[in-house]
Amino acid sequence: MVSLKDSYIVKPAEQTPNDLMCLSDCDQTKAITHAPTVYFYRPTSKFDDTPSPIDILRDSLSKALVVFYPLAGRLHLIGGRGRLELHCNSMGALLLEAESETKIEDYGDFAPTPQIRALIPSVDYNLPIHELPLVLVQLTKFSCGGISIGLGISHVLVDGWSALHFVAEWSKIALCEPSDSPPFHDRSLLLLANGSPRFDHIEYNPPPLLIGHSDNLEERKKETVVNMLKLSKDQIDKLKKRANEGKSSDEKNGRGYSRYEAVAGHMWKCACRARKLKSEQQTNLYVAIDLRNRLKPALPKCYFGNAATRTAAIGVSGLIVSEPLCYASSKIREAIDRMTDEYLRSSLAFLRCQEDVSRYRNFHTVGCTQGAFYGNPNLEITTWAGLPVYGADFGWGKEIHMGPGSIGFDGKSFILPDHDEDGSFIIALRLQVPHMDAFRKFFYEDI
């Protein structure tokens, strides 16, 4: 049980630019919901010091919103094409102070359940979008003396890299440390003035449906469950070795499959088996791709905004299951390698040409029926393994856990680096209830 103690609107500590900011086509296709994450901190005597944690967060957030001033603005719908623009009007972020009778250990492995979601401010998305703060923060004090920081940032404004950049700089401000990574705010770098798509952008096609179904409405309604599955470094290395051992002689002359390609391929195989898909069932695995270093020239180091898009690995269940792991990994490699500078610019042109971009948005709210559905027979795997996930110290030490606050739909998953940063992974996965036990069984037995 979480009880609210106080609520604040935190505005930038100094005057910031007051103007309209264009949003790139990468921004336009992201969910209008807030991407939820949560940080847990052990009890410490520093929580009893003056200033208190809530005062530290409020003061440092106010200063951080000067540097990251777009996050203090509001989104507005423009025209009739489902597009958005950002009003940099310093309306501020929402900061909540809460208490809970629970203890940190009550949250177990920190699986993103409704209990975890309660540690992050909720949002009424029926309100006009221009009324919604773009940053939501909740400080929750537990009965054991520990705290959590629940964070929601508008996905229209940031991808994972930019969200973590903001948190890292915010924590530096809290510690009065200098910054050497100011954000780059010009999003016009990802706006194309002209041009037409030059490729068939299959990643924007409707996801495959289960054979015999004309829509996915029934699948959307089925009960789901979230599990956290750990892979040790040794287990990951075994999967990587197996994926590369199965390569053909021509493939072996190229670069080896990565840890991600091996693990994602393994997850795809296990999901097809657990769901008991027909052998002829088409199945897609959606992968998030960072554009920053794929475009030529590369985006500035601290580009702040969405610089990620998705690609689709396309397969048939029978082959994914029956062929060696290298087959699934090769499909993922093929999808990733497709994302060249030329292809990505064509993708941006494709989005620019759309009459209504809102149909390409996916949504992150559990139970939400809007947007594309990437569940059964498909998967969406987002990896944070290469991101600076840990190290958010606001003055009371580094977090003991950082992870997603919710996972929105069947088939959605995250690959997270373990907190010990020892090369192991944590897989946060949502599947339909009848499929999860089978997935877990195959996931470990097949290593």
C-alpha cells in the first residue's frame, strides 16, 4: 500500500528558451505514454540528514530542467496527421512524495508487477495531451528505511539512451559535480526536407496474426504474467558458442554472432515452442536499433531525443524451432544489418510521407488496446545491455536495482545487465499465463 504525502510541480530554476521545438520522425512514432523505470536504494543514515531526500530531488530536478529544458514543456497535437510539437513553456515536472508500509525485500526480484508500478506516478491519458507533464517522479519511503525513485519520462521526448543521460546529469547536479556531457537539443538533424522511401519498409507492416485469426483482439485480452529470468555469463557464453558453431563455412568467415543475437535467438526459439505455434506460422521478432552511429555523419555524441527505430526479424516457427540456434540468430543479424545509413534515411522519408503517423505508434500501458500489438505469435526484445544503466547516486549511494516499471504486453521483453555488472543478464519478459512455465522450462533446459 502506497500513500501520497505531498505533490510538487517543479519548474526550471532559471529562465529557459520559450519556443516551439520541432520533433523528428523518430519522436513522432513513439508512444505518447511515459516510459516507466524504478530505482531502489538501501537504508542509510543520510536519509535523516538535512536536506531530506525530497528536498535534494526537488532542488536538483529544478536545476536539471534548466539544462534539459524540453522536458519541462508540454506536447501539443498539430494538424490532422496525428503529429505532435513541443512547446518549451517551462510548465514543469511532477514530483510526488509517498510512503509505503512495505520493505524493499517485499519486492523480491523486482519483477515489474502492479506493486512496482505503484511506485511510479500514474497518468490519466484521457486528459488532453497538453495537460500532461513530460517528467513524472515519485519518491517512496519504505518501512525498512530504504527508498525508491519511480520515474516516468514521455517516450515522445526520449529513448533509453537519452533518458539515462538525463538521470546521470541530474544525479551529478544533486552531488554538485561538474558536467562534461551537455545535451544536444537540435532535433532537426533527423528531419528530412525532401525525398521518398527507396526500400520496402517491412518493419512498418502489420505484425503477423495467428493462423486462423482475422485480428488480434482476442490475444490482447488474454491474461499475462511477468517473470525475471537470469542468465549467467557462462550460460550466455554457451549460447554464443552454440550459435557460432552452427554457422556455415561462408558465415564463419564473417563476424561472429554477438551475445545479444545468440540470446535473442534462443528466446525466439523458446517462445515458438512454448506457444505451440504451427510449423507454418509466420513470426516476427522486433528489435530496437540505435541510429546514432549508423547514420553518416553520425549524430552528435549527446544528441537528446529519440534516435532509435525498430527492425523486424522475420521467420517461420517450424524453422525457428527445428533448425540450430544459428538460424534464428542469422535472421536477427539480417534484420540488424539491413539498417544502413541509406535504409534508415529511407525509413525517415517513409514516415515523413505518412498522412497519419499515429498508427505507427506502439503503446506501453498494460491493457491498452491502441497501437500495434506485437504479442503472440511475435516478440519484441529491447536490450539495455550496452547502456549505462547503473550509477544514479543522488547523495545516498548507488541504486541496488534499476529496471522497467512495467512491461506493456504479451511478447514484450527487456535484456538487462545484472546489477553486479559481471557479464550476466536479467531477462524481464511478459507472456500469456499458459505459456510462461513452458518458456522458462525450455529457456534453461536448452542451454
